Amino acid sequence: LAVGLSFTLSFLYISGAVAVAGLLNMLPITVMGLGTREGTFLVLFKPMAEPLILAFSGLVFLIAQIGGGIISFLLGYSFLFLARKNAAQK
């Protein structure tokens, strides 16, 4: 993501910033951490342009939600499949 948005910071710095933003997202300040993540990235990536930082923040959020959604879908579908299979056997 960072390479696609032309970030010039090191991989370790970006990884650390994502980890710090993730920790701050866990604080019960806003719904789903909206705002805290963006604020954290704006402070930590200060030398970068704001639109790039906000785009990066949105993409990090989107990828995290898609990953969780896929896992939830697969687990939910497998439980539903097993429940229907058990109901059909009775």
C-alpha cells in the first residue's frame, strides 16, 4: 500500500506506525476507531501530504475489514452448512 501511494518512509517505520494506530484504535474513544487512526497517521507521517496519509489510512481500514469479513463469512457459512446437514440427518 505504501509503495503504491509513493511513501518514502522505511518499511519498519510504516509498520510501527500501523501498529501504534492499531493500539490506539482499541481505546474506546470513537466507533470502530474512526478518527483516532487518521489522527495517529497524520501525526506520525507528518512529512507526507495529507491526502496520501488519509488514503493510506482508509486502505488500511478497508483491508482489515475485508479480511475480517471473509473470515466471518467462511466460518458462518461452515456453521450454517453443518447445522443444515445435522438437521437433514434427523
